[in-house]
Amino acid sequence: MNKLLRTGVALAALSLLVAAVAAGSADRSAQASDTLVFGGAADPVVLDFALISDGESFRVLYQMTETLVGLKPGTTKIVPQLATSWKKSADGKTWTFNLRKNVRFHDGTPFNAAAVCANFNRWYNFRGALQSSSTSYYYNVVFAGFRYGKGALAPKNGLYRSCQAKGSNVAVIKLRRAFGPFLGILTIGPFAMQSPTAMKKYGADKGRLTADGVFQPLGTYGTAHPAGTGPFKFSSWKVGDNLEIVRNDDYWGKKPLLRRVIFRPIADNAARLQALQTGELDGYDLVEPQDIATIKRNKDLKVLDRPAFNVAYVTINQAVEPFDDLRVRQAVAYGLDRARVVKSFYAGRGEVAHEFMPSSIPGYASNVKKYAYNPAKAKALLKAAGLTLPVEVEFWWPSDVSRPYMPNPKNNFQAFAASLNKSGFKVVAKSAPWNPTYLGRQQAGTAGALNLIGWTGDYADADNFIGTFFRTEQEAWGFNDPKIFDLLNKALQETDLDARAALYQQANRYIMGTLLPGVPYAHTKPALGFRRSIVGFVPSPTTSESFASVRKLG
């Protein structure tokens, strides 16, 4: 599953607002040398980073807004952005940020320490519908507590305590407890800086929850007046047709080479490919594996690789006997022909995974226990566990879905079932639609002993992978292991980077050697398709790439 696929706003209701305020329609031509036309799978939800969690909104907003700290292009290395430097207190609860000077929001108002505190306090002071996890998903997940929250959302349960402006260019943020991933979390868009003046003027916080729990904005900030500090600024939006951003000529950094970028929503994968081939699009993301060869054969097109920042895995639910026995879980690991699946179904864009996080993240351990395909060893382990072969196992896979880490779940399942059947098991196939049935069952621990699932990271920290999976007891895994819980919670509170990395390496060795809650099998590099004339685009592992460095030849 991927948290960026969650949506927190009613798009249908939004279209009426946008139609009324959008300033015209952008030219669709992809021929202008100063214009890039990019194809998305859908419209953004709303142009207010605090209120969204979907990838299409992220892509557009990353061009218009900036965070205190960012990532070096193409990597997960944290670098300065709106903050030029920072330091933390010895207890890890106070963070002091020195801010970039002479920066202005798109509405002309200054970016300064007061604006930083206004953004943090906006999130903390959310009331009513804005506190819903379907609205402020990332603030809920990371900071949890609100000033006016109750129960689990009460202030005392939250991470954020206060923000103080010391002059114009120093912001001091205080937390209620030490939190190791704090810097990494600040790189993601929902914690970007937006103009306090524009948000107040255009009713950014005005809205309500619909009967089905979806936030409906009533102001026009997120539909026609978004104001960040980024290299591009909002121009117009016609829902269902196009969204246009234009160069910010007052940008504090290096000015974009393009004059404008147009985002076009095209839901159908084949239609996006065709639009690229005809020149209607200059590029698009999430190219289907079967389309990669088609793009590569066209002399006018090219494929770019997004660095692997995901993991596909087979869950082993220990609440289902006999999978509470480590030897049986090891038999599953040896019985899955992971190399064949990666070679057969990932179009050369996958690599066999040996742990539950990609190697680009500090804390990855190169010396974990590995499990090469070995049917004979799997059978021997099952016999050693006192079982009669074949051992029947219910194995679930999701239908009607394609994920970056799992382009065709049925293919993966069929290959894994065949290899397990050769390794002392008798697979009983089960399937269900991805949403809500499959995801609901998987999370509730009722999707068999084995099931296919995966994860795409939100930010470059080990806690976003193995911490998300194993820091607390979860029904999907069916185990209660205080050792791994304590270890990962200790790592969460550790603020020394080297010490944190060592703790996560220890955790990875324990997970793959002693615990073995499942079997990771693939990290994949999602593909982007571009016209060959487009240069300077650097894909980000976290999809936070900027179009500011892009230019168009010819």
C-alpha cells in the first residue's frame, strides 16, 4: 500500500470551485520550447499541501512550495532548502533553524521566522473537520496531537509543543519528546511553507466533512490562490483539462529554464503512452512495464529510472498455525523463487530484496540472513517442524490493481504458488479486489497465512519502513515481540544519526534472522517516459523532483 494514494478532499465538489475561479485554459501544445506538458493519472485533489496525501497533488505542489530542508536531487540526502542550517538540543527536543534571507511567497509577502511559526501553529490549531485523518493525514500520522484535540488527539499525546520566532531569520521549534526522524519528515511536502497571508485571505481552513467523511474545502486558497516560495507559481486550473504553473521570476534561487509547465490528467495508461508518442505530452510517470520496450524503440522517446524506494513482500501471519514456528517461516522463505519473479515480471527494473527497506536509507544492513530458493531445504525444515507434507497454506493476492512494486500481482502469485508447491506446501489460492476488501483483510490479519503486499516510502528514514511495519503489534503480522518493539522505539527516539543507523542495522538483522515476519522479494525502479528533447529532469526516490532544472532542446 502507499499512503500517497489516500485522498482527503471531494474532487467532484472541488471542480465547481475551480471552474469559477480558474483564469482561463492553457495551450495544450507540447511544441513550444519554453513549455513542458506532463501527463498525470488524475487531477490534483487541492493545492494546499497540509490537506492532501495523493501523488498527483504532490507532484504539482512540489513545484510551487518548499520545505525547511529538502533532498539532494536524485537522492535521499537531506540538504538545506528554506533553512540554511540547523541544530538540535542535547535532549533532542529543541530544533533551531537559521532561515534563508530575502525570500518571498508568491503573493509578495516575506518568508521569515514568523511565517514558519504561523505554518506550524496552523497545523497544530486545526479544529473540527481539519483534524480528521482524511484531511490532515500526515500531520495526524507524524504529530498526532492538536491544541484543541481530545482523546488520542489531545495536545499531550502530540509531538509538537511550540514554535518561537527569534528575530526575522531564526525559528525555534520545540517538541514534547525526542524524535529521530524529525528532519527527514520535514522534507515531505505536507510540511512545506505557505503564505499565512494568502491562506487567511482566501479561506484555506474553511471547509466541512461530507457524510462519508471526506473534507470539502469552502475557501478558494487551494483552488485558485496557492502561494508558496517555489520556482514556479500558480497560473490556472481547469479540472479535467489542464493545470498551468508559470516561472517565478522573483525566485530566490536559480530561475527555472521553462516558462511554464502544464499538467494534463489522463487516467488511461495506454492513452498517456499514445499522447507521448504523438507529441501531445512531453513526459509522464508510472510507465507500465509492458510499455517500456515500446518507448525505447522510438528514437524520439526515452525512459528514465526513478531510484528504488519501495519494497514488495509476502506477509507471513504468525497467528495462523503452524506459521508461529520459525522453521515453517524459513521454509516459506526458501520456497519462494524470488529471483524468477523479479526476472520475469519486472522488465529489468527490479532487484531481489533481502530486507524490508531499500539500501539507500541509513540503517540498511548488508549482512542480514538471506534465503536463496531451495525447495529441498524448505521440505527439510517442514519435516523438522514435525509436519506432514504437503503443508496446506492459504495464500492471498489482490485483483484489479497495479502497484509500482507489484505491476501484476496475479503473475507474482502464480509463480510463487508454483515454487511453494515444489517446496513442501500445497497452496490454496484466494483473491479479492484491492480496495476495500483486500486491504481491509490484509490489515486485519484475515487474508490467510500468506499474502502479497508492499510499500512505497514517504520520506528517507528507516522508521518509515521497518518502523511502520514492526514498531508496534499489528494484526497483519500476528506476532507480539517486545524485543523488536523496544529496539525500534529506541531507534525512533535516538537523534544521533550514526547511532540510529546502527540500531536499525541491528533491527534488520533480527527481523530477517530471528523474527522473519515475512519475505521481502523486490525493490523496483518505476519508469518515466519522456520525449528525447527533454533534458535536465532528475527523478527523485520520493517523487519530490523539481521541474526547475528541466529544459527543452530544439
